[in-house]
Amino acid sequence: MADLNGFDANQVEPAGDFEPVPAGKYVAVVTESEMKPTKAGTGAYLQLTLQVIEGEFKNRLLWARLNLDNPSEQARKIAQGELSAICRAVGVLAPKDSVDLHNLPLVINVRCKKRADTGEITNEIKGYAKKESNPPPATAAAATNSTPPWKRS
């Protein structure tokens, strides 16, 4: 139970529906992490909340669920591979706790997927990469050469 004394919905605009973000690559950070039991009760998954931190969809949330404790060896291997990709992307190769992965920028590759049960389009994170620093500026010689690269000899 939570104390909502003082809240008046008449004074606050209601939140709208959140459509999935378009497929693409986004810079994000892990903001929350929690181990949760699977629906079947036979294992547990690590749920990561990721927040987009740049661009048009800044502050949007996405979730990743890693089946780290699962009777299926294949499910565990997939989850361990995803966790390895996340760790490499944020530069924490041997985390002691999932909180070690929080607030470190990485690039997530987001796809849109149709849910089999409802037919709704949802987001799915299909890859993780290191956030590269800004590319170096073009050299002065390259910037002044107006001949397209394919026409240069």
C-alpha cells in the first residue's frame, strides 16, 4: 500500500499510450535490475530496465529478460551470451552484482516484434554494443576536396 494523500488527478495530464520505439540503434543505460521467478516457477531471470538517453526517444524505457537460471541449457547459454555482450558494451567484464552495470552508456539494437498472443507490436532488444566516442572531425584536406570519393584516382 502506498500513501497517495495530496495527489489530485484533476491537476495532472494523464499519460498517453506508449507506442513501441521504431526499430534502430539507441544509446541507453541500465537503470534497474532485478532477479524474478519465471512464470513456470522452475527458474529465475534477470530483468534489466534500460532507458534511452539520447535522441527523439530520450527517457523511453525498454526491458531485457535474461534467463540465467533455467532448466533449459539453451536458454541459459543465450542469456549468458547476452549478459556477456552487455558487460563488454559497458566495460565491466566481471560484475559482482547487476548494479555494477547501471548508468553506463551502451548501444542497444531494438527490433519490433508482433506478439503471438495479442498481435500487438512490441520492442525487443536484439543486440548490445559499446558506445563509441564521437568520430574524429574530417581532416582539412578531406573537407576541402569536393570530388566524390568514387571519382578520385
